[in-house]
Amino acid sequence: QTQLVESGGGLVQPGGSLRLSCAASGSIFGMKAGGWYRQAPGKQRELVAAITSSGSTNYADSVKGRFAISRDNAKNTVYLQMNSLKPEDTAVYYCYVDLIIRGVYWGQGTQVTVSS
């Protein structure tokens, strides 16, 4: 059974850092694109960062210069390094990966809370 498992969320103080991971497991033939969305209470889900099969990246304006998305093809994993975190980054973060043959899968979501 193919699935995505997210990890790395938690509580952090403003200015702190977290790294989120999104690992695909099961019958995997490789990854194409991947990315991260987030949804804060009372707000719409928004795209935070995305990475293509060639490694090109794009970011929401609100996280440029603070967040970095990367991928490890050997581990079928997508990462989101989050630095200089702000209270407004508080949200549930969801990853997605477009898997070769299998299609798009979503992670279960992980809570990120930025608070002093």
C-alpha cells in the first residue's frame, strides 16, 4: 500500500526552526513533483512551496528567504526547512507528492505552532 507519512511538526518559539519530512512508502517507482500546503484556522489552504522533478522550486511570497524545499529521490522524501518562524506560520502543513505511475498522494497533515 502506497502512502505518505509526514513528520517534524511541533511547537517552536518565534525565530526558531523546524524541518518537516514527507516520506513515500510502499510500491514506489519514483517521484515527480512535490510540495507543501498549509491551512491556518479560518483560512483557506495555501501553497507554501513546491519542487519539480528537475529540482526547480517556487515559494509563497510570505515564506521566501525563510523556507527551503528539497527532495531526496533515493529516499522518496520531500523536506521543508523552516527558519525564522513567525506566529503567522502557525498552521497544519500538508505535503503532496506526484508519484510515477501511482499519481498524487497527500500526507496526513502535521501541526506547526509558533508561539512564545
